[in-house]
Amino acid sequence: MSARIRISKAGGTWTVRAGGAIIGESNAALELVENGLDPVIYFPRDDVAMVFLDRSRKSSQCKHKGKANYFSIVTKNTTLENAGWSYEAPNPAASAIAGHLAFYSTDTVTVG
């Protein structure tokens, strides 16, 4: 059984924060729901302060979404390794998230 992916506009305004700074804020974010997994919010790249992000060497492969490239968040005090990711050329089932970034919600990065 293959995973089914549903992508829709995430209601309201979404913010990602790290190191006391707002990294991104968007009212055009997308919510991706994949069977069996928690929903993930994807921010349009234009709504993310890319100056805080450094592309990392990490990548991963999802048979449903494609190849993910990772980014570390650089704050005043630390670097949060591989804190976000992007599917720059996603598979057709996830084509809507091209040009978007998602972030792990942790004790140092908040998405809400």
C-alpha cells in the first residue's frame, strides 16, 4: 500500500522561530498530510529569511515526495544542524511543495 499525500493551504498565519528570531512568517503556507504521519507545514521560500539558513550536505529520499535537501539555521549563538528541508524537484504527487521549506518543530525551533 502506498502512502497518500494531501496538500492544502494551511489556514491563518504561520511562523517559524529559532534563536529568538523569526525565521519565516507566511499566510500562504501549505499543509502536507501523508498517511500515518503528523501534518507538516511548508513555507514559501519567499516568506523565509534565507540569510539565516545554510544548505547542509545532508539529503534524503522519499519514494512519495522525492529528494529532500536540508538546511541548518544559523542564529547568533548556535547553528541548528539540519533543522529544515526542501523538496526542490518533488515527485508529481507532491509538486505543490516545490519552492517551499519545512522545519522540524523542536525545543529550539518552533512552528506555529
